[in-house]
Amino acid sequence: MVAGKTVLITGSTDGVGRYVAAKLAAAGAQVLVHGRNAERANRMIREIEATGGSVRFYQADLSSLAAVRSLAADISRDCVRLDVLINNAGIGPGRLFFSRRQLSADGHELRFAVNYLSGFLLTHLLIPLLRNSSPARIVNVASAGQQAIDFSDVMLTRGYSGLRAYYQSKLAQVLFTLDLAQELDGSGVTVTCLHPASLMNTRMVRQVGVPPMSSVRKGGEAILNLAISPELAATTGVYYDGLTLSRANPQAYDLGARKQLRKLSADLAGLPRT
């Protein structure tokens, strides 16, 4: 049952996040919408509320770790429970062959910061609320585009490409998923990740300059499957390709690599090492 549950979806004023938010609101969930653009969010809220849905907007730029901390603090203050966290926000690789290396507000490589590190920090800050709401779920929206992390140059100061940065950040999400699932085993909080669909018809894909291959609906239904399917209530520590249980890049199953990423991420995010 979705009715009465509280769900936070980052990056949900556009694209597949918007689709998931609208579906959950229509099913009776209290939906916490996140995005950067208040005007876009307000249009979406009006549409959802017109159909009787319940939605609240949180504005934050996830390229700033300070903004991530403020977002987590606001949600922890406003909400007595959080049943589902969907880390969906992200930026694409940029236009093929024309991308340039960019930095976040904290001086980290931008795609690593937005696609991965912000979700890592937000999730850890919201774990107490998720634990208190158990059974609860964390869903990380990754990608089939994955490239092993070079721990000697995580910020890609050498041989930069937007595609490489994107692939590395998405694989980091998968490593994080499997690592956190092990940490939270037995807590009542499950952690899964997925590649929703290939080249969905979204603004991110259009910015790359390639034609879409699949619909937002297809990707949205795959996300909803992990977020609310009763059959997957106890499923944790797995990677899905769409609706199919799958295998990620081999580095995701390297315990040493996961430990290295965990320690690096904690240091970058200002969290205690575990």
C-alpha cells in the first residue's frame, strides 16, 4: 500500500522523477518533491493538487554539500517519517565530445558531486528518519553506463571527458548501494539501485544530442517497482536493469573498492568514517 506513505524523490520536477512523483501522489502518498527550479515545481504542484494529490516542494542545489545538509535538516524537521527515499537527481555527460571539466561549489568534479556524493550525504543524514520509519526503502537511480573508478584520480584531473565522469559517478552509486545495504542489513531499511531505461525522452538526454530510445514511463515504472512493489519489500543490495535483476560492473562487487569509496566519500562529505 502506498497511501499514507511519505516519499522523497530528488530531481523530481522534470523527467522520470516527475513521472514517479505524479504516480505516487495519485496513489495517495505524501510526496516530497525536490528540484532547483521553483517555477517548474510550482506548475507541477498545481497539477498534482488539482487531482487531489499531496505534495511538498524542497528547493536545493545538490552541487553544494551545504545545500544538501540544509535539505536533510528541513526534511527531518518537517517529517515524522520517511518511508521511501529515491535518489534520482543527476546531470548527464553533457554534449558528446564537447564536455568540459566543471567543479561543484565545494571544488569536486561536478558529476561525481551531483550524481553521487550529494546522494551519499543526503542518505546518511536521513538514515535515522528512515530507520524510525522501517520498513523503509532507499532506491538509487544509477545507469547501465558504468566505468570503474580510478582511485588515483577520482576527480578526473587527467584525460577528462563528460561521458567518463558520468559513467564513474553512476558506478559509484552502485558501489554505495551494495555497501550501504550490507551496513543496514537487519535494520528494516532496504537499499537497491537500477538502470531505469536507456536514453529516456528527457531533457538530460536531449542535451547530450542523441535521439531518445525509450519513454519516461518505461523508466518510471522500473523505479516504482523497486520503490513500492510488495514483492520486493525485503529485497536489498541488488542492481536492476529495468525490471530485471542484473549484474553491474565488476568493481561493484570488489569489497576493497567499496571500502575505499566509503572512506573517501565520508571524508569529502565531512562524515565520520565507518
